[in-house]
Amino acid sequence: MSIYRNTLLSVIASCVSVQVHAEPFHQRLSQAAIERTQHAINYDPAYVSIPYPNGDVPSDTGVCSDVVVRSLRTLEIDLQQLIHEDMKANFSAYPNHWGLKRTDRNIDHRRVPNIETYLTRHNMRLPPSNRANDYLAGDIVAWNLKGEDGGWLPHIGIVTNEKSSNGLPLIVHNIGAGPQIENVLFAWPISGRYRPDDASFQ
């Protein structure tokens, strides 16, 4: 009986696995982002040395970019490694806002402009739009919040399948109070709109 029982359990597990992976990428990313709102995160932009690959800052800290990094990692996509390898091979294609002379596996993937550059270089960028219907669950959106001095201040979040009372897609982002799901899609000037899928990270 144990042989038949083990075989049945194996078949059930296989069916569950197929069902999970049959769900569209954008829905899985939306769900992963929403799940991030269940974590208590202290906003902390401090530089931290982390392992490589699949390295992460302490689980109770993070910034806006970590919402994207951690949500994608739930889908077994490691932006740390992907961005590091792409930057190492194409360093001059990436922004030089920080005066770097070489890659840094501890921080490169946590910088919004680097994430935007990677997504653009791998054909995930779409034109920014002021129409809510153009934004789908699983889209990654970047904004320029602008600092108090009017300077450049990048921010990033993930579009979900949840809607506000006025029909706008809600965004999971971390702007200081930990990952939140909020109606902020058009709260700031949009600098980038990106649509990843299963094939994007091959």
C-alpha cells in the first residue's frame, strides 16, 4: 500500500507544480509583490555587504528597489546576479551617477537606475503612459519623485491586480514605511514602464 500511496502523492505534487507554474508570470509577480506587504520592513538605505549570488540585506530592512528584487526572487529570478553579469560585460551602458570604476555586487542591483537599465537592455521597456489601462499587473514602474531641492530622486514599484475605488491599479512600493499597496501610480512623474515575462530573464 505504501508504494501506491507514495506514487499517488508524487502524482499530486506533480499536478500542483504544473498548476502553479501554469499561472501567468505577471499574475505571479503581482501576487509576490502583494505578499511583500505582509513583512515589517524598516526603511534603511545603508550599504551592506551581502553574499553572491542570491544575496540579500537583513530581512527586516530594505528600500524601494528591494521590493522588486525580493518579489522577483520569489519567482526564482535573481536580479543581483543578472545585473552584475550584465554590468560586468557592459559597464559603460549603465549609469555613472556614483562615479564607480567597476561593478559592486553588494549594491548595483539595489539602485533603481541600474534596474531600469537592465530592464531596458533586455527589451522590457514600454513607453510611459498617462492611461491607467496601459498598466497591467506585474508591470514594473519607476518614477522621479524629485528631492526638496528639485533634484533627481528615483523610485520604483510593482503594479498589482488590485484596483482603487476609482479604478486605478494599486502599486506595491516602499517609500519609507515598508512595503505598502497604495494608489500612487500617477502620484509622481513616471520615468519608466516595464513588462517582464517568463522569457525576459532567459
